[in-house]
Amino acid sequence: MSEYRFHLQKYRPGSKAVCPGCGRKTCFTRYIDEERQISFPDNVGKCDHINSCGYHYTPKEYFSDNPTVKETLTGKDGYGNGISTVIKPVVKPSPKPLPQISYLPYDWVEQSMQRFDINPLYQYLTTETGKEKTDRLFNLYKVGTSKMWNGATVFWQIDRNGNVRAGKIMGYDAKTGHRIKQPFNQVSWVHSVRKIPDFHMKQCLFGEHLLADASSSARTVGIVESEKTALVASLFIPDLVWLATGGMHGSFNSEAIQVLSGREVVLFPDLKATDKWQRKAGMLQSICKSATCSDLLEEMATDEQREAGLDIADFLLMEDTPQMILQKMIQRNPTLQLLIDELDLALVE
């Protein structure tokens, strides 16, 4: 028997728990009462990682923090006489309620859906696919224009119930369609720019509001990483409902994907991200009618393309469309655009 009444529990398989300090598993040893008259709460104990964590909450500290008389324990003093020790029973504090999800006014979405002429991503997609298709795409996905960075794109995250969860602002190059990351990464959030106090953002999938359309209920859902990729894929492969996670991790979590319950889903990861997304596909398989992770890009990509981390949009845009060919002709001879406007000509594909 231990010399001390309250001591660290002796090790046995499964006896170590998650440390309340650092959160690491199987590294926390709890204190026990040798006379078995009290069960200490789960946070009374010591972490094995003394240097990196250092968590150590002793019975003495516990008694000091809990002086209220609730339970009487009997013991012996140094002379063998019975004594009474008063200890507050284990009372776990009530968990703090999770903050409510914050939403943005839908009016802001509508106000942003103008001045597409200064939006670099709109300019790029117009060159690639034409103004009519790009207009339809921006209206379908509720993509807006910001005053930041000379007309940066606003990707609104609108959930299936029509609530505006967030607005991601991103800068693009009008000629290449690539993100602007130099001299700094042009990315921000509407609630940050507007300085909304105590905003509790809970992201949803970009394009999630499309799932509320009854006509999409029987269509397979395609999931990609970037918002721009979802737009491009929607143009070239309209049979699928294209959604984006907004990044490698973004809204790709167990809570956000609940909206895909009962749907047929295909993941289209960027090159070099296939293994990670295949592991994440397990979350979907438990709630979806079917869920697979496409390795099509991995099979067809060259080493150079794989190293560059291309996505499905990059491959879809590799072959010139009639609109792309026309735009290149106009760039070589700008008077061609004047002729088209004068004669009210339309491209026939």
C-alpha cells in the first residue's frame, strides 16, 4: 500500500487518459484515494510530458479550489486517531454553450453582384468561355465583386437554407486566371473587412445553396477544392452539381458534409492531394448513398503537372474552346471586335 493516501494511479494497460492540458492521448495519470472514499474528477492528475506540457493538478490544489463542505471522509492523524476530512464532491462544470452561427445580410450578396467589368476573374472567364456563360455562372453561384484589390472576387458561402455564412474575398490575375499571392496573398473575409464584432463564422460548402433546388436532387455531386475550379467544372460538366470545400481543409469536415446525406458524391482532389482526400472519403461513405474519390488526374498527369499540383479546371481549360480562339483573334486584331459589335454577330459553336 502507498505511504500516501492520495497518490498517482499505478500504471496498467488502458489506465492513462487524454491530458486536459495538451490534449495528447495516453499520457495522463490520474490521482486516486487509497481509501477509496473519493473519486477525483478527470482533471486531477499529471501529464507525462513534463517539458512540453507540464500539466500537474494535485489533490491539495483540488481541495483548495473546492472548500465547500459536501462530503465527509474519515481518516487517521499521525497518532492513529480518527479524524474527519471535508471535501467537496466531484462536480463537473456545465459546458459553455457553443456560440450561435453568425450570418451576413443577403443584401450584401445582391449589392456585390455588379461591376463585373472590373472583376479580374470575370474578365478571365469571359475570355475563356464568353460573357453569356460567365454571367449565368456568376448569378448561379452568387459570385460578387469587392472594392478591394481593384475588384477582387467575392465567393459567398450560402447554405442550403439560404443563410449567408461567409464571404471570401480573393484576388485573381485577369490574364492567367491564377490567384495573386505576391507581394502578398490576396485573400480576406467580408466580416473582417466590415469589422463585424463577435462574428462566429461557421463555413459551409461553396455552392451549397444549389442543393436546395429540387431539380438537382437526382444529380451526382462533384466536390473540388477551390471555388474557381467549381465554376469551371460547372461550365464543362454541367450534369454534376459542383461544390467546393474552399481549401484542403476549409469546410471538409464531418459537420459541413451532413448536407450531402443520401447523395451520390464524387471527390475530385487536386494533384498531390489524392491520398489525403481518399482518407477523408470515409466520412462521406457513412452518410452518402455512394462516395468515391476520383484518381483520374493522377492517372493522366505528367510528372511536371503533378509537381505543379494542377486541378481538374486546369485540364479542362487546356484545350481551346471556340470562344478562346475568337478572343485570341481579337487580341491580334482589335478591329475584329468592332466588326462583331457593328454587325451584331454571335458566335455559333
